[in-house]
Amino acid sequence: MITVIKEDQIASAEIWQYDEVFAVRVGEYSEDVEIWHAREIATMYSSLIPAELKVHRQLLVEVDEPYDPEVVDRLRVACSDAWANR
């Protein structure tokens, strides 16, 4: 599942629901810069319990310059703040 938002919507986005957050240029979703990646702990299953389907969720944040280091740092701080405020 992919969700696209603007930079000013990060604070209200529920970052904890996403596996990855990427910065993308407005309207161009094929090239991105990874901003944040959730750490996952593997779920243990046995042969008697079927594995559950995992939906991979990505959040794309539209910005003018996704490769600018200042923009990347600003987005990382915003994601960390949003995660801390959950």
C-alpha cells in the first residue's frame, strides 16, 4: 500500500503504520530517497499455524528537491518527531 502526502502533513500522519518513508519529487514517484525505515521483528510461526499476510506500507512525501541533504535531514527529524508523538 502506498500513500502520498505533502511535507506539511507529516506531523499528522501516523508514521508508525508505515514500513518505509521516502522523499519524492512532486508527481514523480519512480525515483525516491529513503527517509525512514521501520525495524521489524520476525514473527515466529510453526507448521500448525499459517503465516499471516504482511502488507508492505510505504509513505511517499512530496518535496521539490528530494536529493537535497537539508530536505532529507528535515524530513528525518519530522518523522522522528511524529513517531515520538504517537
